[in-house]
Amino acid sequence: MNITLEEAEKVIAAAKAKAKEINTLMNIAVVDSGTNLIAFAHMDEAWLGSIDISQKKARTTRYFNMPSGEVGKLSQPGAPLYNIEHSNGGLITFPGGLLIKDTEGKIIGAIGVSGDSVENDHIVAQAGADALK
Amino acid sequence: MNITLEEAEKVIAAAKAKAKEINTLMNIAVVDSGTNLIAFAHMDEAWLGSIDISQKKARTTRYFNMPSGEVGKLSQPGAPLYNIEHSNGGLITFPGGLLIKDTEGKIIGAIGVSGDSVENDHIVAQAGADALK
Amino acid sequence: MNITLEEAEKVIAAAKAKAKEINTLMNIAVVDSGTNLIAFAHMDEAWLGSIDISQKKARTTRYFNMPSGEVGKLSQPGAPLYNIEHSNGGLITFPGGLLIKDTEGKIIGAIGVSGDSVENDHIVAQAGADALK
Amino acid sequence: MNITLEEAEKVIAAAKAKAKEINTLMNIAVVDSGTNLIAFAHMDEAWLGSIDISQKKARTTRYFNMPSGEVGKLSQPGAPLYNIEHSNGGLITFPGGLLIKDTEGKIIGAIGVSGDSVENDHIVAQAGADALK
């Protein structure tokens, strides 16, 4: 099962609303279960470097079916997946990427958010991922 | 001057409406005047390979301030810009990319559309570019 | 707003003068607000590997609107942005990159300097960034 | 023997003057005999896609010690070096790249110019290459 464009647009709208609510500027990417980009939005004046990072967070999340930040815990020096970021054309392994599931709990895609502290990136990603619940 | 996200969303909505009208499935990318991705939409079941192509058409258009298909006329074997596609991380030089201008005629970004024949790609791109006129 | 070539040349001249004053050899890159290379200078016998690094420092700075060294504090093992360097085709996150602003404080580009200790890279970058004040 | 920064700046100044004289906007790159970037200038509002192309023309020229356009004659379909553009991270093989020699005729670097028709690119590159004669 794959997320539809209509669903991805709902995810992005919810993420954008949350970003405005907490007064920040974000880049928001939604990929499907095959890690293909489905929808993307760059809020005006958001960090340009986060256009790429938001997409990489979404892909990283779906590549390993866990939040991007969980991959990051495993990729630290001495940890089991040290420097896994070198794979797949470049991963981003800090928070801001979350799986998107359908109402039955099946993975249909992932959201990646970047533009502020990782805490705020995560809050906005959560709002996006929750939009389909 | 750069296209805003609100304007880019209008461009994508107009392009999607045209794609539905002519019964096709498209990938639609909008970049700003610095060739940064501002908004993107992948219609359900559209070609996956066109996710990248639509973005490259938009960038190619802005890189040289002409429709992507015009670059392609110049890049044929024996033509002046043969194999220009090897620059800038890969160009796409067939039709489907058009400049986006503001009401005063100033370039604010570009649209790239891919998913069907280049004729249909161009028709959908035109509908998107016309949305801000 | 984007830095002009004339302004970028002033920035490079000031950085070169400072490099000579402190008796070092530098690579100096200036990008515009869209991270496009506007001007570059490699001082005779400066490190060849720093040609790329100076450009990446300038881009990193503009990507996140902070000195490249500030990104580096956040990208250490255990820190929030660990391994962010894998994004955007490769970042450089140690000092030597600074924003360039116009007289009203608006970001118009960034300078990246590389060729010596990061302390000296920073000193030369600062001289360049200050040239438009 | 390598071109010095002072010489490269003379080359760029001469190329810029010629570009202004013929009323066009160019990107101008100078590499040394090792194909390393020594100096670069992007004239305001020149094509963004030509930032990369000008550098690739300069490198292509020095890689094979012939004008970039000569390589292009050999890279056409059916010709001996068909699709040589795939090497070295991407070549650009149309006119606009010329060798730079010292007063004894020894190669010290190359200039690459991009921003207009290949005829004008060549004219501006020639003015730059002639500056050290």
C-alpha cells in the first residue's frame, strides 16, 4: 500500500499548520513506501540546506522502518551502525523523520521535516504523520 | 524575486487540474529563481522515473532562462550545445520545463512536468506557468 | 537580494589582503544567497584540497544561515545534528564560513575560506565579510 | 609551470572587458595546469547553469590540451571519442574553452567561458587567453 497524493497533501497541510502554530519555518517531504518523493513544500525563507535534509530524513525513516532519530542512536561512534550515513546516497539520522501508517497500522510512507531544532522538526513531523489517523 | 510557496501551490494545482482534464498522470516540480525545490506533487500511479526528470526540467529551464525543450534543440548531435546534459549534475532537455514569471514579467522560478508524451508534459507545464498571470 | 560581482570582488580583495597581512595562503569563495558561486580566488601555493572546502564552507553557511563552525558544534557525535555533513552533496562544518550581509543587515551571500588553521581561516573570512559594511 | 592568481585575474579582467564590449553576460573560470580552479567570476544575471559549464570547459580543455570545441568534434555519434563527456565527472565539449600559455608557449592553465552562444563564449575566452601574451 502506498500513500496517495491526496493523503500526502493532508500530511503536508497538517505539518505546515503546526509549523505556523509554533512559529517556525520548515521544509516538509513525504515519500511513499518505495521511498519515492510524493509531495514537498518549502516554506518561504526556510533554510535552503533543509530541502535536501527533509527528503533524506523521510527516506532514512522508510529505509529502516524507524524514526530517523532512532537510526542516529545506532550510528554513533562505537555503536552498531556507525557511519551508516554513507549508504543510499547519504542518510540523515537525526530526528524529524517518522513513518506514516494507514488506519490499520500498515506503513504507507514517511515524512521528513527540517528547518529548526531537531525537537521542533520532530513536533512538526509528528503533526504531519498524525494527520491520517 | 522568488516564487512563494503559496504561488507554487497555485501553479501545481493548475497543472494537476490540466493533467486530469487531459486524462494523464504527471509529476510536477516548482523551483525558485535559485533552482531550489519549492513544491512538488507526484500524481498517483504516475511514472516513478519522472520524479527526478520533472525536477531536472525545472532546473534546466531556470539555468538557461529558456524552455527545457529549447535547450534540447541546441544539444543534438552536431548542434552547438551537444551533450550539455552532462553539466550541473544532469540536465533534462526535452519539453516540459517552462519559466514562471510574475505579473511584471520578472522570472521568479520554473516549472517542470514529466509523466507522458513531451507534448502533454508541455501542455500541463503551460497550464501551471499560466496560473500566476 | 543577491551579492553583485563587484561586491564579491571587494570581499575577495579584503580577504586576500588579510591573508597576506597574517602571512598565510588561502582559497576564498563567495556564493550568492542562492548558494551559487559568484567569485573565487586560489592564492599561489595554497592547499589544493581547500579549493573545494572553501566553496563548501560558503554553501554550508548560507544553507543554515549561520557560520560554518556553528553547524560543526551541532554535528559532533552525540550532538543534535550528527553527520549532517552527508547532506547537500557534502558540507564542511568547521570555521571559515560566514554570512555576507548588506548595509541593512539582509543576507546577500556567504564567504568560505580555507587554507590554514581554522582560526586563521576564520580571521580571513571575517575580513572578507566586513568589506561591505 | 602554473598560472599565478595575478595572471588569472588579468585573464578574467580581459574576458570581462570583452564581454561588456560585445554586450553579453558571462561566467569565466580559470584553471591551472593541474585543472584546479584558480579564479572565477559570475557576471550579474549571467546564466546560473553556466557556472558549472564554464569550469567544465576549462577542465576539458586542459585534460586533452585542445580547445573544448575540438574535443566536441571528436565526441559526436560515430566519431572516435563518442560520449567522452561521461568521463572525469562530466565534460563539456563545445566551444568556450581555450588553453592559456606563457610567453614561451608553455601551457600554464586554461580558461572556460559560458553564458551566450558558443561563438560569443569563444570570443570572450580568446580575449582572456590573449591577456598574457
